[in-house]
Amino acid sequence: MVEEMERNPSAGAAVPESDLAEGRKSLARRLDDLRGLGLLPSWSETLHVEGEDSLQRLALSLADLLESAQRRVIETSIQLLSLRELIAGVLNMHTPEEVAKTVALYLHKAFDHERVLVGVYEPDEDALEGWVAVRRGSPRFSSFTVRGSWTGALRDALGGEEPIRSWQDTTLTPLIDGDHVPDSLEAFSPASVGPFIVYPLVGSQERTRAMGVLAVARGVGSPTMDGMDADILHSLVESVATAMENVILDEDVRREEAFRKDIMGSMAAGLVAVDLQCRVLTVNDRARKLTGFALDDLKGSVPDVLEADGDGIYTLLRETVHLGVGIPRREVALRRADGTRFPAACATTLLRNPSGEVYGAIVNIEDLSEIKAMEARIRQLDRLAALGRFTAGVAHEIRNPLAGIGAGVQYLARHLEGLPDQEENLAFIQTEIQRLNRIVEDLFQVTHPQPPRKTPERPRRLVELALRCLGPAPEDHRVVVHPEVPGNLPEVPVDPDQIQQVLINLIKNALEAAPPGGNVRVGGAVETDRGRRVLAMRVEDSGPGIDPEALPHIFEPFFTKGKANGTGLGLYVSHGIAERHGGELLAANVPGGGAVFTLKLPLNGHDTTETIG
């Protein structure tokens, strides 16, 4: 009708009444269609197309609606611009919960939706977690978590790809219902919510359920949401789902990376990974501690700095990359950053990408320092045990003839009185017999050790008694002894006579090793050794130290370190006393000169069988 009037304006005055009536009916049908599409409000049903006055009112109302629609278009354009900014910000977030919170707040404030819910589904716990924004009186913004048995459109949407929409009656399809629905979702309960629309947040990855849901609702009795609202929500959902999927994937990557770092960092073995050119890609914490090299020292370069004998890590990695096969455990010597060496067991493995292509190799480093030291100590103990058995037999065989020789010398001495030359010879023989007798007594002490009879003793008191027994020996050697044992050290359960014997022997040796004018320091402290509390007593001298070649043999019987008047059994006996106390006696050289002997005794006293007091 309108098109015909535009083609023939002069025909407007002569339009028959029947044509006008038909035009009104056509206009009424078009208005009904617009209302059905949601483009006209429900109150427009009161508008009539009968009579000139009605047509004028209708024209004015349509003009108002057109103006309102135009304003809505402008507002929506602004909202969509801010939506793009929102999505850009969401892509930089680190957790799905952050995305849910931001989107819920945005829809509530920017689009003035009355009730907004954005939830993230946790499949492992069958839980929905997220944020809600509700305007009931004053705006309210809170988090929620739903676990246990719950039903409704929110759960249904998780299992599909299409939105679920309820116009008014929510009794058939409630938004959420169940016995474990939290109070923060009260505004979305069947008794409180009217029309709603729920969108599943579906990403590009194949999943049995959606990543989450986005729901917008109104109160009971509120008008339904129009088509423009639904279109905006639909466009928003795609962007939110993409952003949330990126965030979830990023979170998974960061979680896997953290897990990898935790595994690498907690491994007892060192790891060094290289590329196909044997350039270092990464090393774990244990490898850095073992070698003393930082990651920056090694990364991007070949690990030849770790080679001690030209047949270490670098050689193994080159063979692995060249041959395309891992090398089983092989013992090598490695070099630390400070130039020292340590024994290690190494094994290599090829690194492959998900396609199975080799892109490098990794070497596993096990420090063998403690194992090698333990093996050396076991060998030493075996030698000491064999020597002990041997000396026991020797002592037994020597003692009886020695007693006969001593008796014979005494007989000769009585018959050769008055002959000075012979008396001098006999005195020399008796001195040597006494020395042999002391050796035999020491041997019997070694081969027939007495178990320690322990009593609680103060460490300082033990040192004071040992120094008193030595008498003027420090002055005779012109050496100053510095007792530095704190008086507040706890009591230690020991046999005082045996430990004094050890201290006397150690201090006497230190006095003989120190030069005239030198110093001997006797200290003590409580330490933790292999998980147990021990008293560590140290005797340190300012002498030349122990020959490195002699150090491994220092506790063997008859080893005298070049002393002309020693039996070579003092340290051997002391070592045995320390072991029978459940402790140990160690020897080492001091940087800069001198030697230090460390006597370690357990403080709990559980390592022996007999305790008194």
C-alpha cells in the first residue's frame, strides 16, 4: 500500500475505503510479526490502526520505538567495543576462575543484566565453581562452588552444545536445583528465577562435557529477554569459551612445567640435557650442586668443562648422539668448578619429541663419592682386622720367650755387678725388653678390647683430665695447648678412662708434630652426622701435616709416621676405642698447614650395650 502511494502520490486523495481497510489489516499483521520477533514491546498491542487519530498515535509510537532502537544500537556498539577490550584482557589471565569473575562482572555492569552466572566445570570433582553477579536492591557479587547431587539447566548445558532457554515457567526446567546448592545461588533457585538462558562454554578441544556455563536470568514475572540480548550473548559466549580454553590450556602447560621442575629439582641424581650438537639445554639443581657450575655457565656450550680424564660426560653424550642409542651405567671421573674431581656413575638416554624424532640426549649423574669412601673404609677395616688377628698370634708367641729373656738378663745382672761396661749393655737390653713388653701389652689390648663402661661425662672435664695426665709435656716440647671446649656442651655417655686414653694419645701426637713455639688446639662442638647428634672433639696442631700418601694408612698398626720411639699402635688402639663407642676417629690435613684429628661420639649412647649411671 505504501509502495503504491509512493509510485502515484496523486492517488492518495482518491483511495477507496476498501483499499484503506485492506491496508490497515496489512499494517496490523506487520505489527504482530514485529511483536513476535521481539522488536516491539508487549504494550504496543494497545495501539490501533483504525481512524486517523489512531494512525497518528501509532506513527508517534513507532517513531519513539525507532529512536529507542537507534539508541540501543549505539549503546550496543559501545558495549561491543568494550567487549573486545574485555576479551583481550581475558586472554592474559592465568586461571579460569579469573575469567569467570571478570565476565560475570562485565555482563552485570556493562549490559545491566539482573542476574549473571559464569561457572567453570571441574570434572575430577564433578563440581561447578565460578562467580555470580545479582542486582536485588543493592548489587551483590560473590563466588560459589556446587558439589554433590545437583540438577537443572546448568548441568544439562554442560552435556550439550546448544543453549537452554526458559521463557517464564521454571518448574519444568529449573536453572539449578538440589540439596547441596549454596546460599550464594539462592537468586538462581526455582523459587526466585524467572526467564533465563544458559550457554555451554564449548572450546575447540574434544571433551565429554563443556568447560563451563554462562547464564543470564531475570526474576519471577520479569519480561523475557529480546532477540538482541540473545544475539549479543551468543557472540560473547564464543569469545569467552575461546579465552577460557586458552587459559585452561595455559594453566595445564604451567602445571606440567611446574611438575617437571619439581621432578627435576627433587631428583637425587644430576641431569644434563643437550641438543644434537651436544650443547647444553638445561641442568637440574642436583647437577649444579654436584659440579658447582651454574646453568648460565653451561647453557649453550658443550659440557667438556666437566671432563676430568677426557672420558666423562661430554664423551658419553657424543657417543649417544652419534650412535643413536643410550649408554648404560659407566663409572667416570668428573671435574667440579673449583677444579676438584669426584667419581660418578653416568648413564645416557636419547631425547625424542612427540613425533619420535631425536632432538638430543640426557645424562644421569650419580655421585659415588660416599660409596667409594665407604668401600675404601671397608677395605681398611678388613686390613685392620687381618692385622689384628696376625698381631694377636705374634704377641702370644713373643710373650713367653720375652719373659725368659728378661729373667736371664736379671740373672746375668746379678753376676756381673761391678763391671761397668757389662752393666751398661745389660741396662740397654732391659730397656729394649721393656719396650717389647709394652708392644705386647698394646697388642693384647688391641686383640682383647674391653667393652666401654659408660657414664655421663662433661666433654670439658675429659679434656682437663687428659691435659693433667700429660703433665709438663707441653712445656717440654715448647708448644702451647689451647683448650677450647665450651662448658655448656651436653654430657656424653662414654667410658672416661678409654676416652681419656684417646685424648692423651691425640694431644701427645699433636705436641710431637708441632714445631717449637707452635700451637695445639683442642675444641668440641655438637654436630649432626648422618642424621644423628654427635659430640665432635678436635685436636689440631700447627705442624707440617700428614703426608697425603700416608693418610690412608694412619690408623694401621705399627704405622709410626717416622717416629723413632713410637710403637705405631696408639692411633690403632684409639681408632678401636672410638668404634666401640659407636663413633669414629678421622684424620685430615688443615688447609695452610697442620693436621686435625676428629673424635665423633654419639650423644644418645644407643650404640653400645653397657651403660652405668
